[in-house]
Amino acid sequence: MTIELSEKERLKVVAENCWLPHVATEDVLKRRRWTVFTEGHGIYLRDAQGKEYIDAASGNNCASLGHGNKKIIEAVKEQLDKLQYTTPGRTDVSIRVCQRIAEITPGDLNHVYLGLSGSDANEAALATARSYFGAQGKQNSIIVSRWLAFHGQSRGVSGITNVWKTRHGLDTATINYGVYHLPSPYCYRCPYGLEHPSCGICCAQALDEMIRSVGPDNVAAFIGEPIFGSGGAISPPDEYWPMIRQICDKYGILLIDDEVIDGFGRTGKLFACEHWNIVPDMMTLAKALTAAYLPMSAVVGRDHVYETLGKEGFPYGGHTHSFYPAGAACALAAIEVIMEERLWENAAKVGAQIKRRLEKICQESEIVGTVHGIGLHLGLEIVEDKATKKASQALVNAISRKSRQKGVVLGQIGDNRDILSICPPIIITNKEADQLCDVLSEAIKETEAER
């Protein structure tokens, strides 16, 4: 029997019984409000009062195919009717999804491990990178990451994660052991105080300098998101990733491409690394892999990585639900929807339309500093004024609140949560995109007027 709670009762239960993440808890305890969604269809969510919202955040950047996709739901039901669980890799559907991922990922990324989450995938990739050198009798173990990076919540990847460090509740001296961080390719707030292109892409050259300073025989891998996710939807200069690939090749270092957010069409290419024609040594996937209908992630390795380690099997032990049959069926269906409808092309087209609208908003507003991102992985950086570029979480909070009242749910990202995330499902239409931008424009104008 289902017990329905009133809005007041629900808020009480959330405050007293739900151990939510920090931001959510703050919303409940400080603002005494908590929107509960009960249904979804397409790019829309519906709350307990029947009000509809555009899900401009795709949940947590993961509901890439929107809500209520019957093809995915039926695929999961069919698998659950046949077989719910067995040990990893012993179902036809999990084998087929590995084959499909290998077919569509760039170059010779042919070897697939299936896990549960982005954190899990990145943990596995780091373990694999270190094992790769260990199998050759080498000591390479240092992992190079970047400021503003986000690669997961579990302990191992917290060391390579640098955004919102205080929220992890961990001793950074211990979790950062064996990890080095580089400045980010953040042109709007260049850590070197330079301007592109005269900067010479110092943020990429820093990798070469770091490897030489600590010794190439000590470094295992460089890991990065093509477009920063939680760090702010920041896209690098076009020269950045080819230079990173070249430096890794120069010293024999592995390149790990974290496409947990960017993969499967969000940036306007099937995989974001294709914007720069590079093939990483390993790629990590999650979120859009199943469009968030079920948890699943993947690590995809190139032939040379597999051949070095293949005889020993995958070096990361995995979890109970690795290669989970229902998750594999979900992933296979989600991939087919993306491929059949060529949704990366829609992300490129509609994303360009939204970005044009955002750039116009930026030109007309005194509190929008710049527009970040490509495809449907976009962000608006909000500042107190354009001259000083001083970040303002308070203004972001106000814009986000007004947008939600008007029926658009946005994300808040960046190290100071001063960037509005615009990452709608990649099925969004031109008309829906205009509706989203109209609401956002109104919310920004009202916030600026009230400032």
C-alpha cells in the first residue's frame, strides 16, 4: 500500500530521515522547501502539485534521453523477465553491449569493462594505468589531474578531484598522495594572467614541465574531462587536447579521457574527444551510457593497454553488479536510440542555437560574465560586475530560484557555484530551446533589476 505524504509531512521526513548531499540539505533546512518530482516525459518533469518544468540540467547531467523513453524501459523489462543476475560477463546482453561500445568508440578502443558509476569507472581506470606499468616492471604511479577537475566521490578518485574539495570531508594530504594537479585551461580566468592565443597554451605546456620535473619514469597517466563538468562547463582552446596527446606520447604516459558527462552526443560529437581528433588510451563512460534509467559505467581501453594486461584479466576487481544484465540491456537500448536518431547532430544544432541566445544575454547583461561550453554542455558564468569578474553565488542562487518558479530547472556548477549549468536532454527541440532561453533571460533581467 502506498502512503501519500502532504507537502508539510514530506518536508519533515526529508529534514529528519533523508541523509541528503550538502546542497540539498541546505535547501531543506535553510529555505524550508523541497520540490518533489513525481513524473517525467521528454525534457519535462512534473512535481507533486502537477506543475511542469523543463529539465535543463538533465537531472545530474545524466538524463540525456529525457524521461519516459519506452524503448529503453521495455528493454529493461524484457531482460528482468528473462534473467536478473549472474556473475559478471555471463549474459549475452552484457557481451553485446561491450561489442557495441567497442564498435562506436574512436580508434582501437576495443576492450570494455562494465561498472556502476562514473566514480567506479575512474577508480578502475587509475588502477589500470598503474597496473599497466607494473606489468612492464616499471614504477610509474603518479596521476596528473587539474584544478577544477571532478572525477567522482569515492576515496580513490577524490584525490584527482579538485572542485568542491571541502565537501568531501577527507584529509587532502592523504587522498592527494601520488597525485599532481595542473592549472586548468580556463581562459576567462587564466591562471597565468595571459590571453589566448599569445599565451602559447601554457596550461598544456605545464604537463610537459611537470613530467620532466618529477621524472617520466614516475608518471602513469594524465586524466581530464574534455569539457569541465562540475568545474564549470569550461571548454579549452582548440590547441589544448592535441598538445596534451602529443606530450603523453612523447613520454609514454597514458591519457585517460573522462567522458562521463561528455560522452554519447552531449557536445555535438558522439564522443567529445572527436572534436580534436584524438584517441585516448582509456575512456571512462557513465551517465548517458544508460541515460540514467539504470546505473552503469564503462572503462574502454586501447589494444596496447589490453595486450599488456590481458593475460591477467582486468586489474580492477569490480563489484557485485559489474556487467549487471538489466543495466547492460538498458545501455544497449540507449545507445541504439542515440545512434538511430543521430542525436549528437541534434545536440550540435540546438546547442548552437542556445549558445547564440546565451551570448546575446551576456552582451546585454552586466552580471553575465561569459558563456562556456559547446553543444548541449553549456554554462553561464555570473559575476557581480564584468570589470572585476568577482564571482557571485548569491546572484546564481537568485537566478536559479526565479527560473525554477518559471518552470526551468537549472544546475549550479563551478568551484564557487557561480556558473549556471545548461545541459538539457539531447532530444530537446528548437522550440523547447527557445522556451528555456526565454525563461532564463527573464530570470536574469529580474535578478539584475533587484540587485
